Amino acid sequence: MNVFESKVVKLINQISRKDNILIHCKRNVQNRFCTQYVDIILDCGSSNYYLAIECKRVRTNIFYFSRYFHSKQIILISEYLENSGRAGFIALEFKKNICLIPWSLLIGHVLEGYTFFSDQTVLTHAINMSLHLKYILKLNNEYYYK
């Protein structure tokens, strides 16, 4: 398992225990014979916590979409989210912090013609992973339903 992805899974499990929410958080294992749309899947009895997370480690001050996603990956993940009914996030390890960005924010940037997130965009819109899951979902819904 990728070290960053395992950190995210561990952090989500810690947050869910702290919030007393029963969540099944698992890392999708890469396999050349099977399509992997996202890195981490969250399942729960409540559809509120039905999430998909794509993990990216950013080593520069700018998150270029073309550097971190292959040509059709954004489209494939968006279709997967729409078909599965999951809320999507990008987990970024950015300047030694782990933060979440709602997938809808990425799609909005792509549709507006942007090719990257600057460090200022990430710092302005990112959701700190140390927050409670309920707050993370509340923030996602604000982005998702705009």
C-alpha cells in the first residue's frame, strides 16, 4: 500500500472512531487486470458517508492537473462518482499537510479552463483532515450543491 494512502486510511479510521461513526474504509488495490477508479473507498450504513477519495502527493507549489492525472482519468473518476452516487474528494499531501479538496471544485476549475490549483487555491479551499467527518461532509455539500 502506498504510504500516503495508508496515512489517509488511518486518519479517516481515527476520525470515524472519534465521531462514533461505523465506517468501512479500504484502499483499492491496483491490479493490471481490473480498473481502479479511485484510491480509497468509504462505505457506511448511512449514505452520508459514501465517499471516494483519490490521493495525490504534491511536491511543488502548484498542482498541475496534467501532471497528476492521465488524460482521461478526471472524466473516468467523474463518471464513476456519478454512477456510484459517491461524494468525491482529492486527498492532497501538500506542504507536509494532508487536506481534502471536493471533487466538484476540481471539475469547476477544469470546466472554467484552469489547468492547475495554485498553493493559494489549495490553502483557501482545502479541508483539513483533522476535522470531524460530519464537518467535512457539510463543507463538501456546500461545494457540491452550488
